[in-house]
Amino acid sequence: MISLAAALLPTLASAALQPPASSLSRSTFLRRAAFIAAPAPLLNVLPSSVSAEPPPALAVGDSGVVMQGVLQMVPSLAERVPAGSVASVAVRVVGRNLKGPLATVQVPAEGKAFPIDYTIPRSSLREGLPDYIWLEEDIYIFAELMTPNGKKLAEGRSKAKFVMVDGQPAHKVAALSLE
């Protein structure tokens, strides 16, 4: 199979037709790349000997966990959290506009001492969201701690960094300080 770079280089016949100074200028290179890449979607339609099976599922998807985090709060503020308070945790992909959060979970704060562990399960992701959107990307987390009557008591932001663990994609545990 010919690589794209090899296809962009001038052949002996085409090099003889072109002046040597412009044989591989930036504009010529970009024009040739656009010409060669234009029919690329047709390659999926044409029969080939290469298998078109999707890649195997990654370990993160098998576990059902998108990411894990910890809600933290200074003790003086934690003492003032009324019974029935709930933290709403929303996650997005860093640097992408996906028109809304990937997932939102409610973490009850009632009867729990800070720090509170939480998990974003795969089942809470928006329906039809493909793995490649979030799996190997940093995840931005935003949380609001709301009282039972709807008053915002605290909020916080954090990031779960993408890492490879034993050759599989994962995210570091995100520590989110509510202030």
C-alpha cells in the first residue's frame, strides 16, 4: 500500500513537466494532499482484504466506571451543611464543546462526613455517546452543593487527568474542593 507522503512526492514524469523550484512547494503539497484525500471516504465502500471490524472494547468500558472523584470541604463549612443536601456533579471533556455535560450525577451529602467518594458510572453518560469522545481525554468536573430548599451552599471545579494504567486508558481520581 502506498503511503500518503509517497503519493504526494512528484514522479519522474511529473517532475519533468514542472519547474524544479515549485515541484514540492507548500501550496503544491497542500493541493496534492487535498486531491488525494478527497476520495478517501470511498475506501470504506470498496471491497478490500482488510477487515473492517471495530477495535476491541477497552478495559475502562468493561468496568462500567468513567471516573472516580472525591468531594472535599473545609471543616468549618462542612459543619453547616444541612440534612438533605445534595451535590450535583457534572462532567465534560476538557477543550471540547459537546453542547452540554457528558453526565450528571447526584451525590447525597446527608449523613456523610467529608471527604465523600463518588463515581461517574458509564450508565450515567448521555445516550449514544461514543467512547472516543471521553476515553482518552482529560475530564473537567463541576459540582454544586445544594441545600434541600434549592440554595447553592458551595461549588467547586476540578480535572481528572487521562493516564494509561497497564496499557489501558484510565483517569486519575479527581479531588474536588467545594468552597
